[in-house]
Amino acid sequence: MKTKRVAVAIIRDKEDNVLFGIRKDSGKYTNPAGHANNNEDIHVACLRELKEETGLDATDIKLVRVGYKSASKVMVYIFDVKVDPDQKIDVSGDPDFECDVWAYLDPNSIVDELHVPIDDNWGLEYWAKS
């Protein structure tokens, strides 16, 4: 069985807040993220998921961490992504409609409400260190 790959986009505004969506299934906060298709380049998967979920186009993308989550058998790729701050969020292209509300938030204010718990959240670990 092929290892699943997930791309996660960490997007910050000028105040260093991070873009989060509220998941419809759990009410928890999540970053733009999703599974790569078979043989899809992981950078392309990140850009595709970002566009589908938020309607945003990246102006810059940098891979900042890769790791394997053995419990879920998933390879996770964390990307630092820049977007045009004037670009508007549009969820109409999301085939899964996982999140219909996106906002830039201080991660410290939602620690207990994260889809991926803070102790296991490599994206927010990157944010905190950078």
C-alpha cells in the first residue's frame, strides 16, 4: 500500500496571524491542507488544495518540514505559503466543502480548538519557531 501524503499550507498575514478554517464536521480549526493525488507533485498538491479550499493563489511556496506520522501512516509536508493580502477568499471551488469560514487568527487563542492537536501540529511548531 502506498503511503498517503498530505500537504499543509501555513499562511500568515502582516500581523503574524495564521489562516484557519473552521471544519464543518468537528467545528475545529484547520489550515488549508489535503491529500496529494497518486503521482502528484507535493508542491502542486499544496497549491491545488489551497486554491480549492480558499480560492487563493500562492505568490511563493517553500517546503519547511517533512515528517512521517506512524499512527496514521501519513507523510506530512509543511509549506510556508505567501499569498497576495488583497486577494479574497472564495470557498465555492472546494469539492469537499470542509470549511466555509476562513480567517487569520492568533494560534495562541485557539490552541484547544485545533483539528490537529498542538502537541502534534508541525505547522504551528514551524510558525512558533519562525
